[in-house]
Amino acid sequence: MSGSNDGGQGEAPRTRGSGTESVYQALRGEILAMERAPGSPLDETRLSERFGMSRTPIREALLRLTADGLATTLPNRNTIVATIDFSSLPTYFEALCLMYRVTTRGAAQRQGDAWMQVITDRQREFAAAVDAQDAIAMIEANREFHVAIAERAGNSYYTAFFARLLDEGRRILRLYYSTFDDRLPKRYVEEHEAMITAIRAGDVEAADRLAIAHGEQIVRQIQDYVARDLGKAKTITGL
């Protein structure tokens, strides 16, 4: 009979937008993990074949990645993984350090423990990832830890901006962690713990000092790495 669904044995229709979301999440994860090198192509036809869907959700996912700064559309309309502009790092670091301070201070100024459990949960995940020497999990947990602090601070604009900065820096962090063979020093865990203590105590000045020190030492380490191993970094990233 026309219009039969074959007894319900056919494939369930895909929820509108779910295809775009699945492609976006998969490609975003690969880009941030450096599995797709900066400058490598994001070909719609090949991606359509890989994911088994039309080019429309592929194109929409690529547009989202471009909006995130993770992909670039060239004049010929081809899309590639965004390159890493090492020359822009000083201004990036300036913004990053400012957001460490603003969000950590803001969190210490807020009363109540509503967000403290979330923050400590994210810290527990970060510490576990460090113990496991899982670089991708470390980077993700570090992001979520600082985003949780920003959410406690209560300014949604700061939270969104900081989250984007942390995402943009994930590829640099991946390169940097490789210099430790993914054995991140325990001081990163200890610095997070100290920040939690200051936030919980409502000690704004201590929170500010800790945020400054935390940001500065990370920036210094990455700057030293780039200055020392820029050639290696460019080889890894395909630049």
C-alpha cells in the first residue's frame, strides 16, 4: 500500500538539525585535538560521504566552525581548518589573562555555595585527567573548570567570551602539553585548588593574585615553548 512504513522497519527520520550537530561536534573535536592539522581541507563532498548525509548539514556545520574561528573559507569558497597565527599570541594572551582575573575575582565576590560543587566536580575531573596523562581530557576539564568559575561570577558575556578564548587556545595547549609528554606538572592541579579555596572564602584579593599567577605562568611556559620550538610547532601544525 502506498505510504506504508514497512511495518516500522524503516530508518527513523533524523531530527531536524541533528545531522548538523553531529557533524559539527565530530569535526570540532578532531580540530581541537589536532587530529586535523591547521590548513588541511574540509571538503564537503568527502565529508558528505563520510557521514552519510547530504551536503546541506555538512555546509551548516562548516559555517558553525567558521563562526567559532576553527575553520576558514577561502576566496575559492573551499573551507580549511583555521591556521594558528603565532604572531597574534601576545594579544590573545593579554585577553586570556584578563579573563582569568575578571572571572576568578567575580566568583569570589559572589555569596553562597550554589556553584562551588560544580567547580569542585570540574576540578576533580581535571585532577583525574592529569593522573591519567590524558591530554585531551585535561584540556577539556581545564576549560570546564574555568567556565564553571565564570558562571559563578554571574556575567554571561564574560562566560561566553572566556569560553571562546579557552576553545581558541586548545590547540596551542595541545602542542604545549606534548612538551611534557602529557605528564602535566602537579602544580597546575594545586593552583586550581588554591583558587577554589580563595573563592569559597570570598577572598577577592587572594583570588586575584592566584588568577594573575596562574595565567602568567601558563603564558610564560607557552611563550618559552614557542620561542624554543617554533619550527617543531609549525611542522606539527602543517604550517
